[in-house]
Amino acid sequence: MGQTARVSAIAWTAAVSLVAWLWLLLCQGFFWRTDVRLPPERDPQTWPFVAVVVPARDEAEVLPASLPSLLAQDYPGRAEVFLVDDGSTDGTGELALELARRQGGLPLTVSSPGEPPPGWTGKLWAVRHGIGLARARDPEYLLLTDADIAHEPDSLRRLVAAAHAGGFDVVSQMARLRVESLWERLVVPAFVYFFAQLYPFRRIGKRGGRTAAAAGGCVLLRAEAAERARIPDAIRHAVIDDVALARAVKGGGGHIWLGLAERVDSVRPYPRLHDLWRMVSRSAYAQLRHNPLVLLGTVVGLALVYLVPPAAAVAGLATGSTTALVLGALAWLVMTGTYLPMLRYYRQPLWLAPLLPFTAFLYLLMTVDSAVQHYRGRGAAWKGRTYARPDAVVTEER
């Protein structure tokens, strides 16, 4: 009798998981589709002046692969690059100037903001300094891009043409992250997949909609909208600054767009699981607003949606419960099918799709670890700068 009850409970849990997956498949903004790319473009009659702001802290390793791509932009109008050396100890600023001397191209200004005051994340303080320098030149657009992002020569032209055609205040592209090591192949496509599940791209672009997000590696921002939303001062406490920026602009009546990039790539390597773990765990609990109840709900939700299907299928096979086996296998199949487009986008083997529950389990552990670090009062260490607990002085997102 007890065994029958346990099998029945497994079957019912698998049924709930299957219903959840059917809802995600059909009702969560078709998050699993990867066809949200740069919107239609139309060249403006007069190309606006764009200031490119690049916050950089100890980026000498990746700068040779990224900065030359910005300096070489084939942009018909006026554009300048402002690299803000955020207290680097590896010669980032000197290397940037040397790269500019060697290559030429767009004008480059390298400056340093000094240490951030209390209440500011390091990156946003650097962005504020860069925007301040840029505003002295009166640009119409700001391109906020990270020091590890490489742009194809037509990237800036296409971003501006898309913003002009659609009347967007923000046009952001999620750069294609590096996927070369085993752990990158397992974790990186899932990172983008989970992000799209939280912030369906189709909903972000809808006027009047509540969903707002951006990808910090590539954000074209109308200068007027930045002033109206008080960017970055209004979000100086933000841990996840790109999402906070999008919310501030959209909350002020701005029109924003986010999609997957085709010609914008991150060159930063994450060869070990430890590197990826740190990338996720340093901001995961902040995403949950440091709320233990939300954390509990997230853990239960991840387990129900991602872990129950394979567990129910295996349990059904072991106990001879056809119902549990079929329901678990169906939920696992739907999950696998929704992950295939992201693997194709990242040009990864499709046999990785059934392993998504394992990757989701890793993300569950990373999220719990993020909360543990928060309550131990360790805050976060990033690029050689240590922060107190996020409720005192928040961590930075890079």
C-alpha cells in the first residue's frame, strides 16, 4: 500500500511537471525560440554622433581581441570610444592606448574615475565617468559595451539603423558567449536559455509591456532617454545593472528591444566550472532580491520543472509504473525540445539537450551558494575588489 502511494505521488508530481512544461512551451512568450534577432534597419538621413563607453578593470588579457574591433567600426557618422580604466593593475589603460596607436580608427580617450564612493558598484561608477566625458561632446546615442566584447565592423551601423527604424530608446544584443571547453558547452547555452525564460525577448520589445531587460555587453542607449531615466545614477546600487537600466528606461516610457546577437561575441574564456560558478553565483541571489522565500520558491520550482521529469521516468521504469514513466518522459521530451534551438544557435551537438536537467541542478546549487555567501557576510570579490554584503554595498556585474 505504501509503495503504491509513493508511485502515485511520483506520477502526480510528474503530471504537474508536464503541465508546467506545456505552459512554458506555449505561454511564456515562446522564450525557447532563437529567431529574435536585430530588428529591421533603416539608414537615417544624417548619421548621429555615437559615444562608445567601455568600462574596463584588469582586462589586458582580452583587450587585444575586443578593442580593435571597436576602433575599426565602419560607421558613416561620427563616433568616439571612451575607455574607463577602473583602477586596473595589469596595464589595461596603457595597452588600450598602444592598441589605438597601432591600429588607428575611431578616436580613443582613456580615463580613470578613481575609487567608487559608497553606494556605487565599481562598473556603474566607471560608466558614469565615461558618460560624463561623452556628454561633453553632446552625443545622440551611447553604446555601452564591455571590454570583453568583440564587434564585427558593421555592428554600430546596424545598431543605430535598427534604433532609428524602430524608434527604440534601447537596442541591446546578447553577445554570443564563448563555448569551447567542456564546461562552457554544458553551462553557457543554458545560461542564455534560462535568461530568455525569465525575460522572454518578444515581450521586452512590446510597448506598454512590463517585461524589461538588456544585455550589458551591448547596449545602444539614446542619450536623451538616459538623461530622462537618470542613467546611471538611478541604478547605482544595482547588482544586475543591465536589467536595472532597461527597467529604468522602460519605466520612464522608453521603448526597448533585446535579442540574440549574430555579429557580437564575448571573447572572455570560462574554461573551468569554478569560473562559470563564480559568474553565476555572484549575482544569483541578488536576482531573487535577497529574499529567502523567493529562494525557496526558486529551488522548489527548479526541482519540479527540471529534476522531476528524469527522476519520474527512472522511478517509473524501476517500479513498473507506466504512468510515472510516460508522464516523466513526456515532460523530459518537451524540455529537451525547447533547448534544441539554443544549442543550434551556439552550434553545439544536439545530444547535449537531454542533459539540461544536470545543468539545471548545477544552477540550483549555484543559486543556493550565492545565498550562503550573502548570509555569511562575505559579499563578493571581483577583479581584485572586495565588497561587503549586498545589502550594504552591492556587488558589480561585469
